[in-house]
Amino acid sequence: MTEILIKNGFVFDPLNKINGEKMDIAIKNGKIVESVNEQKAKKIDAAGLTVMPGGVDIHTHIAGGEVNTGRMIRPEDHVKDVVSKTSITRSGTGYSIPSTFVTGYRYAKMGYTTVMNPSMAPLGAKHTHEELNDIPLLDKATFPLLGDWWFVLEHLQRGDLEGCARHVAWMLETTKGYAIKIVNPGGLESWGFGRNVHSIDDTVPNFDITPRDIMCGLAKVNKMLNLPHSIHLHTNNLGIPGNYVTTLETMKALENVPTDGRPTCHITHLQFSSFAGDNWGNMKSAAEEISKYINNHNHITFDMGQIVFTDTTTMTADGPFEFTLYQLSGHKWVNTDVETETSGGIIPMHYKRTSAVNALQWSIGLELALLVEDPWKVFMTTDHPNAGPFFAYPKIMAWLISKKARMATLAKCHKKAQKRSLLPSVKRELSLYELAIVTRAGQAKALGLKNKGHLGVGADADIAIYDINPEKIDVAKKYKTARKAFGNAAYTIKDGKIVVKDGEVVQHTDGKTMWLDVKTAEQLKVDEEMKLKFKKYWTVEYENYPVYDHYVKVPEIISVKASV
Amino acid sequence: MMMQQKLRVTLITGRTIEQGVGKEYGKSSPEYYEACSMVYMDAEDMKKLGIKTGAHVLVRTPQGSVVLRAVKYPRSATPGLIYIPYGPWANVVVDDSTTSIGMPTFKGTPAEVEAAPDQPVLSIEELLKKEFGR
Amino acid sequence: MSVINAVTCPICGCLCDDIEVTVVNNEVVKVKNGCAVCEAKYMGYKSEHRIRQPLVRKEGKLVPVSMDEAIHKAAEILANANYPVLYGWSSTNCEAQRVGVELAEEVGGVLDNTAVVCHGPSLMGTQEVGIPTSTLGQIRHRADLIIYWGCDPWSAHPRHLERYTTFTEGRFEDSEWKSYINKVKAVAGKKKLLSAQRVEPHKKPHETVAESLIFNKPPETLQKEGRKLIVVDVRKSMTAEMADYFIQVQPGKDYELMQAIRALIKDEELDVEQVAGVPVDYLREVVDALISCKFGVIFFGMGLTQSAGKFRNIEVAISLIRDLNSRTKFLIMPMRGHFNVSGANIVSAWQTGYAFGVDFSLGYPRYNPGETTSMDVLLRGESDATLVIAADPGATFPKKAIQHMVKHPLIVIDPHLNATAMLGDVVIPSAFVGIEVSGTAYRMDNVPLPLKKVVEPPEGILTDEEILKKILEEVRIIKSKRDEKTEAP
Amino acid sequence: MIVLTPLKKFQFPIHAECINPDVFQGKSVEEIASLQVWEGNRQKKLGDIFKIEATTHETPNITINGDVSEVRRIGQGMKNGEIVINGDAGMHTGEKMAGGKITINGNAGGWTGSSMKKGLIEIHGNASDYLASPYRGSTEGMRGGKIVVDGNVGSDSGSHLRGGLIKIKGSAGPFLGFHMSDGTIHVEKNAASRLGANMTGGKIVVSGSVDELMPTFTIDSIKPKVKIDDTETAQGPFYVFLGDLAEKGNGKLFISKANNAQLGPIYEKYL
């Protein structure tokens, strides 16, 4: 394997507390090493360039049944963004839900190397993995939806946390998943009969249990299983004016979960859960209330779910919420309920500057990211494709590092939103060091990915090099230059291979799929029990349910020893 | 009842379980031939043509014509409707117009049926030879 | 002897995965749990109609050749074609379908699957208005109103009711099997329906006088607790015999019927007294049943996708479901035909963005049914070569399309000497997917299931995936040689 | 200006969106000849498949003499100028057109004038399916401009119409004006089934007979005549229907009373 030496770049590696120092990075066998043989190594002259760990995305819907149905229903979305075959790359289509190959290429072009697919119905897990295999250039992992799984509801209803934990472990292994995903807890089961829950203390129909029980129960289960990531939560009442109260209650409820100092819950696309007001007309930002709480507590991390003004596609396991969007928009509507497990829905959505609600949502995302002081709690996402496609990240980076960029966009927004936005009073501009935290280091840390998000010896050689000279340009002023650089990495290196040069894909490589093998006591007993019960719950046979090893092209198995 | 030489009908093609079974045995199997070289007709319509189950009929559309065994539809009256199982026989006569969506009019082709006592029902090989020269 | 459990049946979109197969000396000798078609497949796969070696048409006759010759010939045809069609893909696994997309991209062809002649219109309807649907288990556990519209599962998806709908035990709804038996008993005088089901209908003596088309009033059982079954079709099918209520719609009038129901749900008054042969007064009662159920579902089939209106029929059916959701929970699902046509759509969509009818001739995927669908390309006479795999357009396409297909080189990959193979120029035998080849297939509700290999294929017979990879490799060799030649001068 | 003559009968689809006055503007014959087109899966130059000549005539900017029924996207997105096609034209002719004029002295392929915004398309033969209708999955129908067809039009024409006028001197296929919300369609002869299905606004005038009326339209009145545009009024009397009720729509169908006697017994009792 070739050795590479990246020379003289300005390195931003927050996990190793390196802030723009000019230094060399050595790579051998796909890993970062102390040094390489300068004579033999391929040298990359990074003088005047910014070097960061490869980007990490904690929440992006890129694969699986829901995503693919989104592709199928939107030919008019693909037709405006087509990608031709080259001698190295496959053809495909883009816009809001790019085809698999294009997804890999576009992430790599931005210097991203690791992405999390945060929403997978366990019954469709094989599908998700088949698609992940076809997303090149990236390492991936995927989170099974477990918050409304009948086995979780039944165990928590009985107060059997240990049993719940063992079944969750079974499911993580069976679906080759990475973290516990919870969406609108209790709401999805209610949606089975067309209903929903409206507070964290509503009772779920047919199951004597509340959203609070589910979230707290699974947060405890998460600890019992020693999972690398916390529970990954999409809150109740998402997307509804006034929902910040539910969000605050949710965070408060989770204070009681015992912690070893690490966060107990990641709230995803928090923007959608931070609405004040009681209807769409008087909707306001609750970023102040939410950020104040997060600043005073340490058990929560979150990602932005930042709105980008464009035509995109919303998709979530939150079936009832998508139904609400359907009632509001009358647009094409997909609903996909999954037996014993979860639900789902899709609605196309055009976010417009000229819409007061959309413009306010745009503001809320940025307000949250800037008002929460500790960047290790904040991660940049668009909840792709829900608030916008991921390849809009350079725009968001510009808004985060430049008040000028934010104000330029705000000036074009609906007047009502301009008046209600807190952004004019927010002076903060993230430094490149902080940006490296919210786009890679912090995300890797929250995910418990030890070899990702940093450039220390032993880390995976996943590196992004951008054409930004921090000594020469002030990115807050020259945000357009920075935006262009972030969208077209000078180099992206994946596992020690140069896959992107000057914004073009120059080499193909399959990324890995990471999954958890959680070792619990009584694993065989759970297997036996599942085998017996299986037919009562699902319409497929027990032995046809698991994601067998051959479904993962390049696996990286992470073993976890549970305490149950 | 007036006997008629020809009936104007609507042709529908579709699945039957026998066709489903036949295709799994192979397209040149006797099961497939039996299942697909036939046409379900309304009992009253058959009376009008003076035929009984098993009689040969000629089905004609602007696209072509094919000889089939007529079979009385057992479960309900379907006046003016004939039903040919999916297969090469049906496809000689279905309307190929797709109205620009890729799908021919497999159900709803206007057709004529007449008794054809002296004409043979072709085997699949004979049919392909006749229609496509191979 | 070995008994293999939980085998997934590679026939229809039900993808029943509880089949038990007994194998002796690398041959299937017994099948349990399957339907009649399933048994036919597992017994018929080894029949004399199987192709044993590659064939190439020489002087008008198909003659045996080596695998290498057949592969090279196929690759040459595709590499040289100006506008080839690559059609089929529905009776093979996703692994082969993946290679298929790559091959179509490499040769700049039109990639199309059998959805074009079955549920392509359903996908198009979905593109207009979306689709509120679920997995089949959701219906098993919860549905108390089941409607089969323009489909006859008894014929096309024989175990659908037993595994997923009316006759299955769910968490919140019970099987209607017992009350169905009682109903059958009550319909005395007629021969026992249950035993009659085992007899081929056209062979069985039948004494019922043709019922008049005068419409039956909806029965009171439509308002009962528990699962109800309604069938809408142009003729009384076997499934309709089991229904609580059968609506005989005039042929080609489903669109009007559904649109009228939509208006009634919205409390609109209709000026007409009957729609599609059904009195509006009866329709009102049907509407009551629709909105008073707890969880309803419509399954639909070719009766909608192939009759006048085609994809608009699906669009209106889905619109009806959308409307119903403001009153109760209601879902809809297409009765997908081939066992992995869903997979063909899914693989095509994740690699290209489009589920069928994908044209790579401009170097990137393009999609516009009517323009880029295989059927229209053939009918307009545009293509100059065809590859057919895992489908039989020779038996399923209208005459005119086949006439154009046989004017130009035709490559066929299939285990059986099907109608297309009989017409082909290059015929490459392949192993039976789901019997001799494992892999993945997608059920009608897009649930992925593993296919099992229960016996070894005959010696020398390759899998679809292997054949396609060889052709792809050969195409690349031919193209690079050609590029060298054109660059040389 | 420029005259194009096909050098052969085309079997494979030709993609030639470069045949557009805005593109030809200011280019020499040589430059025009080297514009890129696709023939099947091969990239070609326009000059490979067309004889290209310049004339001294000022208009039309582009004349095509011959059968170009396999040539797609002629005049796509054009804003200015004029194209005359003496022969049959292929699919997507004048798609997303924003100005200028296209004359087809022959038949027009599917999606002619798809989603057009402005300008004029005159078709002196028949038009195929999806005349003026948007691309799959899109609801962006024709917004403005005018299409005149001397012959018949295929199915699903004028769907999602939002403005402008489609005038059909012959008959129209099924689903005419599907889900239209504004604009006008006038059929001088007959209209097939599912006329105006899902329409929420705008008007369709049928001076001949209708195959069948959707059950989800309700009779409103009888009017002696109806305005087609500023220059034309269609003479009735017309039955006026409102619908589509399934969409709680406010579209108007004007159906000739004289040519549709079958409607009288069903509907006149409600007037």
C-alpha cells in the first residue's frame, strides 16, 4: 500500500487540540502514522491549504426503503440534475435524493468520509445494507428504528429493562446496526391506527406506556449495553408550533438517566423541535429557551437539521408528522408503516425564503448552532434530505463562519421572519477549529468512533484538504471563497487513498460498513425466544429476517461488551 | 334468441391459475398450451354464436386474428366480454397502443368473435412461426 | 435426503418464505406449504423444456455452441448496437439486476423491467400522488376492511389471503376463516366450494345460471365488526366468491367509479343515478363501510393498470386513499406479479433514480414512460438489438413489438426454452434463481427476503449474475479494442 | 436564415435541443454544423445528420424540410425567433418554450409544448399524447402562450394546465385538461372520456360531442356562447358543468347542447 505524506498544511484537529498548526501528516496502510519514508512516500504539498479530518455526518438519510421510495416518486426532481458516466465513476441522478453512487461522489467532493444513515426499519435492513454497499468512497453505519418496536414496548411495559436491553442487542446484531434510533416515541405505534401522541405523557393506544417511559427506558438500555453512541432521538410533536415545550420536557425527563459523564441523548434535527407560538401564523423561534437549557446541562448533544432554501424531499419514520405535512401541502404523500416496528412517510417540500415559516426555520437552525456555546454539543446537518440536500453543506458552513453570509441571506427572507429572527443580535462566527468540531470531530466523538474525526496516530487515514489559507484570508469576510473550497476539496483521502482531487473523483473505493456486535448474557435464550414468537409478530420466517454477513460488502465489526 | 355470425365484444386478457401453473412447466408444455389457447366467454354470448364449450372460435381485432377454444365462464354473466389468458395467443390480438406510458391495452381491446369449427388452434411453435417466421 | 425449511418461493410477489423443500440426489422431490404454482415450479424446473446448452441461430436454426462463443456473440451485438434494449429482470435476483444496470450503462441502452407491462402504471401513479402503504404484516395485524380491486389473488397470488389478509390471525384482528366456512356451508345446494376450488374451473360442471347484471345491494355484513372483504372486478372471480360483497364494475369504468366514491366521501351530491353500472345509492353504503372501518386497505392489480386509464386509474385509487385518511386509516398496495419485479424497480431506482424504463443512451439515466420504455421503443421500431433476461416478452408483448424485436439481433438468457428463446438469435441457459441460485428478492411490499439455493444447477449452467458479468467484461474488451482502432489513425 | 434537411430516415432517437433560434443566433453555418447532437447512443455533430444551408430570408430563423419525427427537443426552451418544420416533428418540440413561434406542417410528437410559458405553436397535422403537459411527477403545466392544432390530439393533453390557450380543431383523446387549474381548452369536434378529470379551475369548451361525462361534474346552467380568447367566441348553446367534485373543483366544462342530446334527460331536470 502506498505511503502518503501531506506536507506543510494548516492542520485543524480538535480532538488532538491542534488548531491550525503547520505540520505534516503521514499515512501508511490506510492509517495515520508517526512518520513515513519521505523518499518512498507520495507527497502532497499542502502548503497554504487547510487540512482536517474527513467530514463525519451523524444524520443523513442516504439508503434504504424510505430513501429509495423517495427516489422513485420524484422523477421531476432527478431530471434537473443528471450525472454522466466517466471512465472512473458511474452515472446517476442527483438533486434532493441522489442515486447511491452520486451520493458517495458528492460527499467525497466535500471532504466527507463517514456518514450515518439514521433511520432503518429492521424488516428492511437488508435493503439498507444493499444500498450502503453501492455508496462508494464513504464509511457508513445505520441505526435501526427501535422506539416503537413491540418487543421494546412490551418489555418496558413490564418494567423489564434487562430483557429489553437483550432484545435491543439482538436487534442491533440482527440488523447490523450501530445505534438506537427513536422517532416520535409511541407516536408511530399509535399511527398504526391513524392516531398520534401529543405529549411525552400520553398513553400509547393498546400499550400501557408513555413516550417518557420509552425514551428513558431506552436511554437506560443504551447505558446497560455500553453502546458507543447515545440514544438518537427525534422528539415527539416534531414540526409543530409550540413543540419546544415538549422538547424541554424531553430533555428534563432524560436528566434522570444515570450517566458516566457522557451525553445520554442525541436530539436530532433540533431545529424542527424548537418552535414557539401556537400556530403557523404566530410561530416563533424557541432557540433561546432550548439553547439556554443545553448550555446548562451536559447530557444532550444535537444536530441542526438546518433548512436550505430549495426544493427537497422530507422523509421520516414519523408517519403522523408526514401526514400533517400532507394535510398542509396536499403534495404527493407516501406512508410506509412497518409491521411490529415502525412507520414512515415522505412529502416533497420546497423551502422558500419568501415563506415566513420556512425563513424562520432557517433562522432557528443557525440560532441554535450559534447560541449553544460548546461546539462539542452541536453538529452540522440538514437531516438530509429533510431540510435540504447534504451537498448544501458548504452554504451552511459559510453561514456558521460568517455573520456577513447570514445577514446576506436573511436580507432576502420574508419580512416577518427577518423581524422575528435572533440572528441580527448574534455576533458569533465559528473559527475553522470550531467548524472542524461541528463537522467532524464532535460528531465522531458523539458517535464513539475512535478512529474517526481526528488525525492522531492510529486514526483512519480519512482526510480532507481544502484550498483555504487561514493566514491569508479571513473566511468570515471571504465566505464565498471558503464556501467554494468546502464544496470542492483539493484532496479527499479515504483509507489512505486519494479519492478526490480538485473537486473531482479520481479513484473508486468501497467504504466500510460499521456495525455493533453487542455481547450480552443469555444471548442464546433470546434467540430461542425470538424463534418461538416470531410468527406471531412478523410475516417472514425467523431465519429469513437477519442481515447475514454476505449483505455487508466491507464490514467493520465493533464488539461491545454489555453489562447485562 | 337470434343466432349471430359475429359478436362485437371487449377483449380482456389476464391471469388464470392454470396459466400460472402452465408457465412454470415451460412455455412448450401441454399444460401451458391447454391453459392459454382458450377464451372464456359469456354463456349467453356462446348461445348467440351457437357454440358450446370446446368449440373453436376466431377472435379478430385490427391487430390480427387467432383461433382459440371457447370455454363458458362459470362464475358470472359477462355479456360482451371475452377473456383470454395472458400468452402468445392473446398477444396476437391485443391492442398495442400504449397511450405513451409503456403499457399496451391488455384489457379493453374491441374485438369480434365468430365460430371457427374448421380452423385449428395452433401450437405455440406454429403460432410463432406464423406470426414471426421463426 | 435433506429437508430445507423457510425456503422463499420464487414465483409471485407474495414471496412466501415458509416453503419446505425435500431434496434427494440434488433433485427436488417434494414441496410443502406452497400453492399450485409453487409446486409446478419446483417440479417443473427440471422438465424437458429446459435449455441445456448455449444456442446461436445459424442459417435460421438454433444450434448448440460453446459458452464462450455465445457470450462473445452477445457482447458483440450489444457493444455494436446504437440503441439496444435490455429487458426483463423480474425473475432474477437483485445481484444480477445490479450487474444489469451496469451493463445497460456501459452499452448505452434502454434498461427496462417487466413492470412496464404490469405495475409500471402503478409506479407512475405513485409519482403523481405518492402512496400511503405499509408492509403486509401491518394489514395482517390491523385491517378490518380488505378490498381487492381489479385483481384475483386466488389465481395470481394464491396464498395472499391466507398469509396476509382475510384468513390470517393478527394482533388486533382475527382470521375470517371460520365465518367463511360457515358462509360456504350456508350456501347449500351448490357443490362444496372448497372442494371445487381444487378443480380446474373450466373442467368442472357448473349448473349456475348466469346471474343478471342487476346489481346486488350491499349486505348488512359490511357494517359488522371484524374483517370484511370486498372484491371489485369486471367478472366474478374465485376471490369474489369468498367476498362479503362483490361489485361488478363495467369494463374500463373503474376510474369513474373511484372518482365518484371520492366525491361521495367529500359529501358531494352526484347528478347521475349510477356509475359504472353501480347505483349511487349502493355506492353510498360502500362509502359508509369505507369510512367506518378502523383500518382499510385496497389491493389492486392488472384490472386497473391494464384497462382504460392505466396509470390514471392508480392515481385515482391512491387519491381515494388519501381522501379516506382524513376519515380513518386506509392504505393501498399493488399486487406485484413476478417474484422480484419489486427488486428490479428498487435496484434500478437506487442506482439511477428511476424504477423502470431507464434510457442510458445519452450517458446518464433518463426516464419518461412512453418515450424510454421498452414497449414504445419497440413499437416505434427504434432499437437495433435486444437482450432479454428473466422474462418472456415473446409471450407477453403484443405482436407488433415482437415483430420489431426479431428484426434485429435478440439475445435471450433464461433457464427455459420460452417463447422469446424460440425466437432468439443467441440463447444462453441460466440457473433457476431461488432453486439453484441464492440471492435477494423484494416482496410486493418491498420487504427484502433471501432466496435459497436448494440444489446445484446442471453442470456448465451459469447464474444470471455470472453470465451478465462475463458479457460486461467482454463488452468492455470489444469497446476498448474499438477505441484503440479509432484512435490509431 | 438556416435550412436543415435530414440526410436520411432516422431509426434511432435524435436529441437535438440545439435546434433553437437562440442557439443558432450569430453562428456561421460551420459553427451550426458542429453543434453536438445524439443519435441513439452515439454523439454526432448536427452536420453529420442534416444538410445545413443558409438562405437570405429573414424569417423563419430555422426551416426544417423533411421527416424529423425521431428528432426530439427541437426548440426546447426557445425564447425568440421562429422555427418552421415541413414534416412530422418529434417529441418535446417546443418544450418549456418561453417565446417565439414554432410551426409544424405535419404531425407533432408527444409532449409538444410541454410546460410552455409563452409563445405560439401551430400544428397543422395531429398532435400526439401529452400536448402541453408536464414531465412525469411534475405539476408544472403550461402557464401561457397558445397552441393551435388543426387535427386531433392524443390522450392526457393539457394536463395541469395553469394558463394559456389550447385550441384543437379536431377531436381530443381521453383525460383532456386533467387536473387543470386555469387556462382554456377549446375542442371544435369531439372529446373522449375522462374529460376534465380532477380539474380545479379553468375551462374546457367542446363544440362537438363528448364520449362520456365524468360522474363528478354537476350541471350549472345553459349558456348561449362562451369566450375562448380576446379574438374568438364559441357559439352554443352549451351545457355548463362544474367540477371536478372529487377535487372540490371549480373548473367549467362547456358542452355543446346540440351535439349532446344524450345529456338532456340526465341533467336538464336539475336546472
